[in-house]
Amino acid sequence: MPRRERIREISHKVGLDIGSHRIKGVEIIERGSEIVIRSAGSVAIPSSEANRGAANTASVVQAIQNLWASAEFETDKVVMGLPPEVTYIKWLHLEKSGEDELDGIARAAAARGAPFPAEDAVIDYRILSSRGAGSHEVHFVMLVAASSSAVDGLLDTAERAGLAPVAVDIGTVAAVRSFETQKGAAPLWSGQPRAHCVIGAKGTTIAVVRGGALEFVRTVPFGGNDFTQCIAEAAEVDWAVADRMKTSPDAKLTEDGVMVTSHNNAEIRIPCGNLLSRLAREMVRSLRFFSSQFAEASYLGMIGTVTLSGGGALLRGIDTALQQRGIEVRSVINPFAGFPVDSDGCGIRRVEDSAAAYTTAVGLAIGDYWGHGIGTREAEIAA
């Protein structure tokens, strides 16, 4: 579809992040180049806390409708995010003698590695850098593949909820987009890579960005659910109770990895040091692998601090506990920082204490999807 000229008018859309237990949404207003946050909210998916599995479509549709009512969203236009388990991102060094050959090699590599059938894959790629010339030209390529059936499933769910999908984006890319809007500490040198970690319920995504472009990403199957399970086993309570104990205002992780919380008006101390060490170990391994792709002591592979976001980052004390295990955490991200808030909407007052959980929803909302048209049934592969 030819790219249309963008009409400079007021428009609304909602970034919709459907998680395993909760659905989060952020509504923005675009006034030309200005982006204003109108409203944000979150609701639980019915029965998802009890079964810990994938919620059925009817429950998700009901939760979406509950979200629109509670957050008072005005628009039905939504951008939705694909979770890591239905996407595949990989970096490869490829030789090619022509554009068609590179395209074929890149797509074949993505189809072989993706965790879903090749016929179900929507594939795209981007050349990050090149060296050499002629038949010996070598390209560093980022491959991105998404499950087309997962895309269709998201769009069908939105339509059943009475919404109008604008696009489906890669959730990890959306989160990085949100990170990059924040004004953090100035880089020590031009082109310094930055590391971001999104701690979700089922997994943690470690991403490295340079100059606004995603250069590395790895998702490990470890997240907030593991802490909930640890509490449930130690306190001998069911999953829903353990999750409330984890997220209660008085819950905190100490530097030595003990979860201090309460149950039945009594303080409980639960050892979580092994979980924290595992999380820190996976972060360190991922960042070391990224650095290993460059010559020893090269500035290109030297990462300083790490920023955190996601629901798991809301665990009080997790930043200092990770620092005790070798991860230098710069901050827990507030994705709303720097954006004006519209006075006519619900604003962000009700979600300020859980802002870090909205990183993906904000990133979905602020993306520019104009060239793909309203209601497209193709994934927005944001390579």
C-alpha cells in the first residue's frame, strides 16, 4: 500500500498490552507532532490468576470491555502487541551477491529458527551493517518473524470486543520504543549501547539498543510468576493469595534476597535469593554474549547500566537486590515521564504506583503505523 501523507489532525488510539493475568491500556491523543496521555488503566483477566495458564478468548474479551469502562477510553482504535513466545528475533552474519539472494537467505534462516511452522510465519529483516564488497560482501542482519495465526487471534479478539485494530506490533520493540523516549543520563560516548530489561510474568526480556535501534534481544523463561510460586510454596497458600502477598504495599525484597510480606496480619520472610541469582545470571549471560560479538575492549560492546520495567520491576527492592548480584541498575522506568497529560481524561493518577508495568502499552500507543492503514490484518514487523 502506498504511504499516504499524514493528515495533521487530532487523533486517538490505545496501546493495548494483553498479558497472562492482566490487560493494560494507554490512550494517547496526537495533535500533530505532540503526543498527550489521555488515560491509562489495567484490569485482571477473569480466572487467569487461578489457572495460571492462557485465558480463553471470552475472558479476554470481557476484560477488554471492563478496561474500556473503567479507564473511560474514548476511542476504539487500538494497537496490540505480540508476546515474546510468538515472535522470533535473531542476528546473523550473511553473505550475498544480490538483493534477491539476501532476501531468500534471511527468510529461510528465520523460518528454520522460529518456534512455529514456516507456513505460519510473517518474516522481515533489516541490515544493521555491512562490510566487504562484491561477492564477498557480508551483512549483519536482524531477522524478525511473527506467528500469523497469533496475529489473527489478536485481531479477532479485538474485533469481538468491538474495537478497531490499527496494527499488531512486536511487544519487545514497543517496549524499547518506550524506553528510548525517556531522558536518562547522557551516554559516555557517541553510539554507547544501552541495556533494558522487561520483567514480565512468564519471562524476562533483555534488550540492547544503540542510537534508538534494537541490536540484541533475548527472552528467558523466568519472571514474576516464579516469585509468586515461591511464596505459594513457602507460605502454603494458593496462587491468587500468593500473588496478592507479592504485590501488597508492605511487600519488599531485601538485598540478601528475602521477600518480606504479610499474611493474616503476621509478617512472613520468604527466601528468594536463588530466584534473584538466577535472574541476575541470565542478565549477565545475555549482556556478555552481546559484548562478545565485538573485539575485546571495543567501545561498541561496552554496556554500562541497566534499566528495568515490567510488572516484575514493581517488586520493591528488586533493583538493589540485583545490584548485589552484579547488575548495575540505573533506574526503574516510568514510561509516562515527559509526556503531558490531558485534563479531560482519567489521566494516570490511578496507575502512578504501577507505571513500570505500562512500558509496552505506552510504546504500542506512540508508534507510527499510519502507512499500514486502519484494520490491517498483517503484523507490524518493526525490524
